[in-house]
Amino acid sequence: MGLIADKALEIVRDYQSPAQLDWFESTNREALRDFWARSPADALALKKELEGARQKLQRAATAGAAA
């Protein structure tokens, strides 16, 4: 992936809740759209990584709530 995607993933990996990922996507919505237009392959890879991160965070949140 490109530098933009790498930096985004570096930031997102430190998130502890789905709400933080929601904030990231909301705050960077226009930049992510621009990235998608300029580099569709890298953007698709980033999208898959973000979706994986969201699933991981949601599982952790669910497990924490059940405990």
C-alpha cells in the first residue's frame, strides 16, 4: 500500500473502540474519497484493513461488555 494507507493504518492500530474508528472515518471522509479517486487499488486495500480493524474492535467491545 501507499504511504497514506500505511499512515492511516498506523494510527488506527492504536484505537481501542469502534467509536474511535468512526471518528477517524468521519473526520477524514473527504480525504478518503480523494484517496479512493487517486489510488483505487490502495484505497480498496485500506478499506479492507479498516473493515478488519472494525470487526476486531467490535468483537473486543462485545467481549468486554459480556465480562
